[in-house]
Amino acid sequence: MNVCLRGKRCAKVLIICLLLSLILTVWISLQLSPIITSLSVNTSDCECHPNEDNAHHKAKDMSSTETSSHRLAVVVPFRDRFDELLTFVPHMKTFLKKQGIDYKIYIINQMDVYRFNRASLINAGFLISRPECDYMAMHDVDLLPLNANLSYHFPTDGPFHVSSPQLHPKYHYKTFVGGVLLIRGEHFEKVNGMSNNYWGWGLEDDEFYVRLKEANLFISRPQGITTGINDTFRHIHSTHRKRDTIRLFNQKEITRKRDRKTGLNSVQFRLKSVNEVMIDRSAVSVYNVQLICDLSLTPWCQTRQTIASKGPKAANS
């Protein structure tokens, strides 16, 4: 009888011990679980991009183990082209990410009453982006690269004209450097940027070509591209917008000459505000600027409607 009771007590003690052991094991596992998880994440070799959808993007080249040591400013002179911008931002994000480009998109939005001045906006964009970036893409908002072999990497040998005359959908003359041009910061400064005289559409990039040639900067262009003028770029310019090609006062005479007076060191603008705009889950920075025009030097900065309402004397005062 005593042996039996003693055996039952032993069995109960054994069961209690087993239960305590199981509870202790579970408790220890729960305490160690966060530590193990933390070690697993911190020792992995994956790259984490908590702000991956931002247009200021540090990407990694899928074909390389190293990230670029240079940062690209994609400077986009802009006004009233929001429909093109909706396509441009996500397209460039995908394109540049595949090349491993460290970049930021700068939309330089002209919000004054004057005629559009692409060159002055690029000058302003360069000054705004210079503290963060060491090279720039002067980039039209309506021109999208399609061929993955069009490089946006740092141009080591001089300006690199991505949208060369052999590849651009519309412009094919030898001295054309518009559309998309990559240039190092020191080279843009060397030529004093672009002329500020070109209010309205056209010719500012032709004058810039002369600046580059006079500074003995060799302009290189893509090689070995198998696509042509119809499928290397996508041109998304809206046909309902008429280009401002009118020449007012003595504008035609002045702008056909090399400008040796104005440039990066004389561009005048006010940065009114900076807005972060979300486009397809990507935040892009829009810099709202007001350009300043000296009517005594370039009265053609005004629109024809403004001149008609004020008269020529008011335009020249």
C-alpha cells in the first residue's frame, strides 16, 4: 500500500517537473526570439531603401556590386506641362534605377508673367542642385529614353549628348545638343552656363553648343545603339500647345549671335517655394521660380499681349 502511494506521488512530481520544464523552455524561446530575428536582419547583405519611391534615389546597379560615387541632378525646365510630367517621373525613376544612378529630379517651374526661358531655368536649376550633385542632365520633360544602353552615368571625358542627332525623333543637324545633355558641374561653370537672352522657344541650345566648342570641351554621343530615330526615344510633346516662336523687337538680331555677356553668373530669379509632389508613389521636388527680366536689355521677355496692352515705350522703360 505504502509502495503504491509512494509511486503515485513520484508520478505526480514527475508530471509537474515536466510541465515546469516545458513552460520554462517556451518562456526562454520567446525571450530570445527578437534577438535572433535582429541578428538575422542585421547580418544579411540586402540593401534596404526605406524611401525607395522618392525621386531622390540612391539606386544600385543590378549588374554591379558597387554604387556610383557621383550624384546626378536631372534638371527639368518646366511650365504648364503637368500631363507630360505624370509620364516623365515614373519612367525616369525606372530607367535610372536600372542603371544604378544616384540621382535627384529637380523640376524648375517658371511661375512669372514672362515668356518661357529654358536656358535661364537650367541656370537656376544648376545653382539650386549644385550643393547636392556633381553633374547634371539638362532634360526636356517630353523626351523619354527607351533604349537601356543610353547611359546616364557620370561623363568622365566631357559633355555627353544622350539624344544625339542620329537618335532624336525630330532634330538631326550636326550641332544639335538639345533634348538630353549630361554635363559635369565644373564644365557648366567653365562656359558660364547658358545665355539668358532666349525668351520664347528655340536657339538657346545652339548658342550653348558654341560655348562648349570655344571651351574645347569634346561632346561625345552614344555609340553602338541599334535602335533609330523612331524607337530610341519617346517624344510626348502635346500637339495642342503652340510653340512660342515669335521674334519681338530686335530679338532675332541679338539671339543669332554668341552671347558673351550673360550666363550662369548673371541669371536672376527668385525661389518662391519648393513643393513635394507625389506622382505614381514617387515624391518629386518642384522648385517654383520667378525669373527677373531687364526690359532695357531684353524687352522681348514680355508676351506679345503684354506689349500690345502697354505699348512699345512701356516695354522699353
